[in-house]
Amino acid sequence: MQVFTYSEARQNLAKLLTLAQTREVEIRRKDGSLFSLKAKQQTKRSPFDVPGVNTNATTADIVAAVHESRET
């Protein structure tokens, strides 16, 4: 784990983010506060991949609703 001071982190943000992709990076302030930076795992899901909704609608109900919406 690599530790940066606040000033170093601010001056080298691009390098810091690149390092954080592969390992945990710490940033230490003058007052002793310590912060940890770690990249989040990306999911390879589509934003349209949503769970289905169970209804009591039948295929005939849906077809009738589509026909009705096209008439007006």
C-alpha cells in the first residue's frame, strides 16, 4: 500500500487514480487524518437489464391495449 500526503495526492491525482486501480492507496493529512482510495469493481451489465414485473395481464390484454392506443 502506498501512502501520499494531501499535497502529493493533489499534485499527482492522475498517477494516484492509476495506482488505485490495482491497489489500495492512502492519503494522509497534516492533522493525521487518513483516507483510503480503492477502485470500485465495474459490472458488465446493461442498464436495461432490470428484473421483470409479475402481473396478471394476459397476452390478449396487452394486444388489446396496444390496439386501443393506436386507435386514438
